[in-house]
Amino acid sequence: MSHLVKRCDNCGTENDPDEVLCRKCQVMLPLKAIQNDTRPPAQQPEQVKTKPPSTPPTPAKTTKPETREWPYQAVPVVVQKTPLRVVITGLDIGFFDLVLLLTELMLAALPALILATVILVLIFAALGSLFGLPGR
């Protein structure tokens, strides 16, 4: 069975083709996916155990695994606890543009005005039927 995978250059782990970071070592994966031919990843040859030397060994230099730079720039997230306040100090708009804006606002408010009128008529009709007209 063969399918596309991304093999990590650092640890040899096979990842899904849409992954960006290796799921094991979190190193950036290559851009192209390769065909998996069900062979296991290349492993390091086993070291032969020998008798420990009589003198203490010098510590081996540790090298960091090769990492790739993240290609995108991080965007800082600002969390603001208080609401943001905006104050408009001046408005430069032409007369006909202002007339057009106010006409559009009036037309947008008509459905709300009709709905409010229907609700008020129903409320006053209910109150009138409960208490009736005085003097009759």
C-alpha cells in the first residue's frame, strides 16, 4: 500500500501530507510530500557496547537538530479588557451625500417603525378590551 506522506528530516517520522510541523519533534516539514513505499524510516546503526575505559570520557558536544525558520510572521494578539471608545470630532461630507445618507437611514428605519406600530396597536387593543371605555 502506498500513499503520500511527509517524512521529517530530523527524526524520520512519517506525517500526513497537509501537516506543517512534525508531530513528534515539531520541526518544520519539507514542502513536498513523497510516495510512501511502506519501508521503515532509515535508522541509525547500533553502536557496539565495549568495556568502559578506566579514565572518565570527555563529554561529547551536543548539537541542536537542524530546524527551519517558520515562513510566516507571528501577529501579536492584543486582549483589551475595557471597551474601546471612539470620538468623532469632525465630519467632512458633501450636502448631497448627507441627504442621500439620511434618506437611506429613513428607509432602513421604516420596517422597525411599522413593527413598533403593530405592537403598540395590539397592546392598546388588549388594554381597551380588558378595561373598556370609561363612561359607557
